[in-house]
Amino acid sequence: MRSRPLQADGFQVGLIESPVSLAARLPRALLSRLEDWFGEDRVSLLLGRLRDPDEIMTPDSMSAMKSCSLSFLHTLMKRMAEQRWDVRRRRLDVDVTGNGVAVYDLVAEGHIFTLIVRTCWNGEEKPGRRMDQTADFLASFVSGRADDALVEREVSAMAIPQWGGRTDHRSYGWTAANRSPRSFEYVVDALERGTQPDLKELSSGYVIRNAGFYGNGRAGAANWLSIPERDHPFSVPYHMDMFLLYMWREIGLDFVEAIAAKRSATAAKLDGRTRHHIGVGNSSGLGMTVALVRWPQWLGTWCLTREIALACAKTETRVASTERMESLCDRLKRAVRYYSDLPGPEHVLTRHETIAADLRHVLETLDSWRDTAADDATWGDFCDGLSDTVGRDALEQLNAFLIDLYPESTDKLASLVPEAMRRSRELVPDMTIGDLKELILRDYRWALEVDRSDPSSAWHFWYHSEEAGEQRRGERHVDPCLEYETFVDVIGPVQLCHRQLVEEKWKDKDSVALFTLAHPDLAYIVSRIQFLREEPYGEIRGNLIAKSFLPIKVIRFFLSIFGFQSGIPRSVAWVQGVLLQGAPSPADLREGRPRDWIMPVNPKNEGLS
Amino acid sequence: MSATATVKVSYAELERLGIHALRGLGYSFSVAERAVRALAATEAATGLALRYISSASDQLAATSKTVATVETLAPGVTRVDARNKALLEMSPFLLDLLTAEARQLGSAALLVEKCRGMPFIADFSLRARRLGLTIVALYEQAETRALAPFAAAGAVYVTDGAIAGGALSDSGEAWAQAATLLRANGVEAAITEQGRSTGRLLLLAQAPSGGATKMNLLTLRDQIALDPNGPSWQCAQSWPAALDGAIRGQIVSDQSAFDFFNQCVRRIWAPTSERSRAQQG
């Protein structure tokens, strides 16, 4: 085993070994489950294929990750289709301007829910920020069938500006959306004239844009933990958020039709092709970085599940995958077309045209490999052969497609996610100081190695703004209230903790409880270090407060977990995109009509080869 | 007497915003992050947490940066000087220390002095249920009459994952009975000494593997007389169900205390520079 001296902030902390194998860090219970599913021999193979967190958990690597069948939107849509969730509009009342109320009922797996929608259009485009006075659309998602009194109550509460109203535990939370004014009015005008909108003119791909889901207790809404862990349609984390995103698409489509109908007795309705094409917009900002750091078990769970799925795929042989080749080729061709049509992105991210070119090369290489490679050559061999000729984004897109090729693996692995994400962190008080020091050296070497003597390495800090508490990023030597810094920086506390353990000469046999009582401000980082000892992918291995750090890299990663195909950065800390273009309609889901809606064709290019 | 205005609050809401509110009172993120569960759980169990924070905010702020000190009186017996810090923040640390020592030595005792905020004993005991320890906790509060209806003293027992306890009939007698368990350690006097500080807890824990004192903790529990007319918040048997109900449903809290809580949240909202705002897009 390779050893090398480590220097951190000028301290000689002794020799450390190379990282312990990943398999040794995984919980025994997880390994048992994997062996039950795949057999001991196979598990041994795929564990050897797990990628090093030092390699893939950097912001640059994370930024290249792509959505796959494990992404929350995809697992939700699959469930909705298989279980034939039944969404129906109960009521929609709107005036010619677009002010009104709608109610939707959902029956899913024996459970009943109601979505209560209020719309109010004041003529101004809204960015969809928490600090906005209101939103064009607000909706409350309640358990059970809401009667008229509950509908009225929620509509009134949502009408209070700047989230000033309150709900109670019958509501899971409130969600907001805003018009894309140009697109929205364009579609209404077309329908009013009795025609279908020209999809080539609808460049954004959506008419309304999601502005967030405020659940889990906000404004008095239900606690997420009140949802049972099993046998409930929304027991999987983020499925409720994704469902509401899906509903915003439907609501937007229903309202453009309804407003057009109010304006003209001969207004058209959207045809099926148009309804399927239009998606829902989304913007995401700094808060996503904070969430990923704040809840490392989410990050660790999702990444580990994906890495195991990828390892499963990469250990499959060429000869065993013959029947899936065509599917992979089809996906790659679709991806080439998809990325070729997308503009940008800027901000030092890989341009989409480059990804398209790389994927063409992958296709050409696959074409040859499928006929010439040895029978026992694996997908892992194929990917390894591309690593010098293809960029990271294209490789991760290929990885996502490989994961998708084996639903028999991903279905099993997806079942690990809900339970693992619900794990809560507790400090282990009787761990010894000696064991804690070893953990830090084993798992946080990357943090100890960061040189914090350079001011640029600790340039920024996150904070809650006086503008409705929105998360912002400030500069340490410019902006005030550093004492209220939002926790984002793992490196600083890890370094401080390690330094205190060494400088204060704690005995190896002393308990962690004594240390944290003496240093209560380090209790959080100690419990985090302990908690993540079995989560090799739980930390973003980067300096998130460095001057050079771009939040968009981590934001794009988080969006890929949700199911975004591609987000376009609008600044270093803000990413926009569109979701659900081509996705099934509620009727498709109700009637069990699945659709392959990944990477839809841009209407400008329909009919082109 | 006019009814106090109330508001329906979510448990998750208290946990999320509580970190910010406690930071607004001066606590570090690390301390706030641990204390927020004490806040939410105690509010769910007793309805007193938000009112306590509202009434004792100056005291909480004044001690938010101080650090408790620890003195070993005998093997497995530790004195903690909480330096007037509240059990709100001390609860998780005390339970950590008690657990570590009990697991290491088989049994442990903590004598905590100059500690405030005894209603947060609810959180202490709710957390303790999952640890597999047998625990007896006695407490005497230091708060003034202005914080009524907090009763003067009480006891909580955690055995086999269940909680029991209530207000004490005779606090002095109860403490003396408990002190006899530690006679062999030579610390009985430290527990029963005259002029002892108010705001005290005596925490006794026994691990499943522990030795001779095991039966004695259960015997102690049976010996100590509880006051049948004690205030309802101190009925420990009701705390687990109240907590479960709060997580599944909601908590009814004092409106003015909740308003104060939200004021504390807003204390951490900082002015924003143009450069900072521009990054939002």
C-alpha cells in the first residue's frame, strides 16, 4: 500500500495509507442485499468496478453527470404508468385575463389527493424567486378529497402576498409557477384564432415555469416524515416534488385552452401532438448547493445507487448484450440529434455541440466494437477504451444509457433509495478519539490537503438574504453577517477539528463525547464524519467557498438527479431548463400507454434525417 | 382569564426554522443544529419550548458562547458545570456523555449544576429511548416564578425504551435516595450538600451489560414518590405519543411565542450587496 506524508496548514500529521477499498466502507446490510440479488461472484466483480469518489465527486465530474432511469422523475413516471395513476380535472374557472381557480383529483394506489390551484395574472413577468410578492400560479397539494370549504380556505391563504398565509397538516405544501409571458400569450392567441401554435415558434418548449415546492412543514404544512415509508404513492423522496412539476405542465396546458375559450367561442383546443411537446420550465439556484451539502445521505445514497447500477452494466459482456445493442445505438443517435439542437452552454461547461461530436465518435466506435470485440469483452472495457478520445460529458451520457439498458438491475437498486435517504445522523458518543482521527485521515484526506492560507481558497460564504430569506452567496471581505454563514464549507471545520484533536493532545482512548462537550461548535462536523464512514460518495470533494468555484456545476448535478436532460446556466449560480417534453399525458398514464419521451426531437428538425 | 391566541405549527417547520432562530439568539450552527430537535420535540411533548425561548431569550443569548466544564469526581461519576446554559442546548451533549461512560464502564452518573430550562428534559428522555440504557433523571429547576407553571422538581425514568415520570413530591428526599447509589463512589455528599446550586440534574444510567447497580436503578425508580397533582407537562408517559402525534399531524403553539420565534429567524437575514444579488440571475 502506498504511503505518503501529509501536510495540512503546516502541520505534519504523519503518514497515511492509500484509500481503503470502497467495498470495505459499505454497510454489511447493503452487501447482503446485493448478494441476494446478484450472487456473491457478481457482487465481487461489480464492487471492483465502483469508481473512486476522489475521481467522480469533484464539482467538475459531478457537473458532467447525466439523468438516467434512476433519476427521480423517471422512477416516478414509471410508477405512475405501471400503477395507472388517475389524474382528472374536477373544476376550472377562469376569466379572460387568466385569474381563476382549478381543482384536480388524483387517485393513486388506493390513496386520494387533491391539487387546489389559484391563478392571478398582474401583467408582469416574474423570475420565480422566493422574494417575489406572489406567483402567477399557486397550488396546494392536500391529502384526501378536498371539499369546497377546504378549497376556499387554501385559495384564500395562498392569496396573501409573499407567502404570508398559513396552511395546516392536511396540505403537503404549496407549489408555485409563473407564466413564460411571451410563450403563454402566443399559445393563447393561436388557440383563440382557432389554430394550433406553431411548435417551431415555441422555442422555450414551455408555457409556464416551475417556481418551487414549499413543503415539509413550510407555512404549517405536513411533515414529510408523516408519509409512511412504504405502501404510499409518495414514500420515495422527491416524488411529490416531481409529481407537482408534472402537474404544472398539465395546469399550464389546461389554462391556455381555458383562457382562449373565454376569449373566443371558436377557440381551438390543443391537439395531442402539441400537448405532448410542451413541457414545463424550471430555474434553480444557489439553494441546491446548500441542500446537497446539508443532507449528505441524500447525495451519498443516490450516487452509490447509480454507481452500483453503472458497475452492473459495465460488467455485462458484449455477447450477453447483443439484443440491447440496437437500443443503445438508438439512444446514442437520439442524443447526437438532441445535443446538436441545444445551444451553449457558457461558463466553462462543455458545449453541447462538442458532446454531440463526441457521441458520434462513440457511435462509430460501437459500430466496430460490436462486431470485433471478444465475446467476453465488457461494457467496462468499451468505456475504458474511449476515455482518452471522448470528453467527460459524453462518457457520462454513455454511462447513463448503459444504466438504462438494464432495468432488471435498476429496479432493484431503486428500492434502496427511500430507506437510505431517510437515515438520520446521530453522534456516536462512545467512539474513541483514536478512531475518530483515523476516520478523518481515511475519509477526509482531500479536505486536509486544501491550503486555506490563500485568501482565494476561502473567498465566498452563503447566507440568508433579508429579501425573504433567499439563499445568496457573498464575499467574505465585502458582505456583512459572516457570523450567520450558512453551512456549506466542510473543509474548514474538518481541518479545525483535526487540528484541535492533535494540538490539544487528546488521548486516543478518550471518548468523542468528552471532545464535543469541550468543543460544541465541532459536534456537527464530528457527527458528519462518523455518519459518512459508510457513505463513500456522501461528500462533494471540492472547495465550495473558493473564489474559483462555480455553483452551476453542482446545481446541474442536482438537476440530473431530478431528471433534467440538460440545464442552461444563466449565470454562475443559476440554471434554467425544460422538463417533461414528450412525457405521457394523464390519459396516457390512466390507460397504461407508456411513451418513450427521452430527448425529444426539436420540431424544427422533425422530418430531417 | 382570556384565552391565549394559538397557531398550528408543523414539527418540520420548527426543525427547519429552529436552526435559524437559535442562530439568531447567538448559537453556532453546530449547537443550533443539535438543539433544534430539543426545541421541536419539547414543544411537541410539553407545549413549553417556544414560550421558554421567548421568556428566557436574553439568558440564552448571554450563555450561547460559554462552554460547560467537566470534572471527574470518581470513575463513572462526572460533575458538569453548565454555567447557566439551558438544557435546550445541553441535552444532547449530556446524553452523549452519559451514554459513552455507561457503555464503557457499565454504569455512569452525571451531576449537572447551574443548568436551566428543565422542560427540555422531555427531549433528553425521548432521545434516550433508543439507546438501550436504563436511566433515572432527577431535576430541580432554577427558573423564577415568572416562568410558571413550571413545577419545581421532577423525575424521568427510561426503561426498556419506555418513559415514565412526573413532578416530585419531595425533591430533597428523592435526591437523597438517589445519592445512596453513589455512596460507594464517595460522592454522596457532592449530591446532597447544603447550599447546592439550583438548576441541577442528576443523571444515572445503566448499560445492559452493567453490574450490581442494575436492580438498584429500578428500585430507585419505585422508591421515589411522584406528586399525583403535578403539572400536566411533567407527565412523562404522555411525551412519546405527543411527539408521534406532532410528527404525523401538527402542534398547537402559543401565537406570541411563535411570533417571537420568527423574529429570531429573521435576525440572521443579512443585507445583500448588488454583486451578491446579481448572481441570482
